[in-house]
Amino acid sequence: MTDMEIDLNADLGEGFGIWRLGDDEALLDVVTSANVACGFHAGDPVTIRRTCAAAVDRGVAIGAQVSYRDLAGFGRREMEMDPEDLCAEVLYQLAAVDGIARAMGGRVSYVKPHGALYNRICRDPEQAEAVVSAVLDYDQSLPLLTLPGSAVHEVAAREGITTVTEAFADRAYTPSGALVPRRSPGAVLHDPGAVAARAVRMATGHVVTAVDGSQVPVEARSICVHGDTPGSVRLARAIRDSLAEAGVTLKAFT
């Protein structure tokens, strides 16, 4: 048994107009932090408002899930952008979601880039600088949620922005600790038992098994389950229950 605490986050608010993706309300009954889509890869004003209101009602922390402007590609297509443009677009998204969250009685308490932007700032200091600059312009107290070993950690530390590391229960890992690209077979995991067991190992043993069978260290304060993964509610509940059985308390990192 352990007295450890860990956050469980999910990507939410990823519908658009009449199109719905995932079961946001059911996930909000399970997770402790909600990464709310800001309208650039998914989401629209009504969806953002509803998601923020539901999160506030449940005491779930709200994060701004900023992205490339890529509705057609769900933010999963990497883009070359001028740093000033990227900074402004991240700032725009952050301000929009925080404004709606505050109107609903809450606030944005962290920032988590989505999809291709998330992966890009893990290795690209220039785009990492643009994202960090946007957070710095808006609210220096907001932490950035990212992978361990990312380029953004060094950039953020230089600018006085806190970074928080996360691990992914429903994604496969490479031996280097990166996520297996989604286009590769087996990149997304769907079995609740396997996903829950991985989450417990991440939280208590700080390790995950990579696709080649090697053991990769993962120091994480938060664990992510993707809201768009089929069966995500079942996965999240299995993770929550297994963590509780292992003596791990779910608590928002903010």
C-alpha cells in the first residue's frame, strides 16, 4: 500500500456543433482534471461552456488544451508556424477558455497542448518558446502539462513557468520514452485491465513497459486517458478503481 497522490486527466469538450465525441459528463465523474478543447482542434463556444460548467459542478480542475488551428485534422497534423503567430494563437485559446471558465464560476488552472503541438514542443525549442511565451503573457502561475524529458521543460524553467509531467495509460511507448505514433499498429490501448495495470505501475513503480519489452522510467504527477479513445469511460473507471486498490489517492495536481 502507498499514500501517494496522483492526478487523472482526460481530454474533454472535443465535440463540434451537433457532432459529439466521447461522454464528457461521465468522464468528469471520474477524472480530477479536464483538458478542455479550445476550439482550434475541436470544441465550440457552447461545448466549452457546457464542459466548463460541468467541471465546476464536480470540482474538477480545468486546463486549456491549446492546439494548432486544425479542425479538419483534429490537431494531429504538425504545422510550421512563425513563433509570433503560434504564441498569439495559444494566447487567444487560453484567454477564451479561461474567460468562459470564470463565467461558469471556475478558472483555467493549467495548460496542456494537444496532439501534434504537444509532441512538437517535446523536441522543438522554438515552438516550445512560443507556447511558453503565451503562458507567460497570460498568467505566469499556470503550469504546463507535458511529457518527461521534453524540450519545453528547459524553456519553461528559464522563463519561470512550472512544468508538470504526465504519463499516458492508454498509449504505447517507445524505448526512448516517447509515445508511439498513432498511425502505428497498437499505438492506442483499449483493454481496461491492461490500461489500469499500466496506470498502477506508472503511479507506484514509476515505470512503463515499452513496445520492445524494455522498462522505461516515467516520473509523472498526472496520468492521462484520452476522451476520444473508444470505451474511455470504462478505461477511466478501471484506472480509478485500480489506483484506489493500490492505495493511490486521486487528486488534481493544481
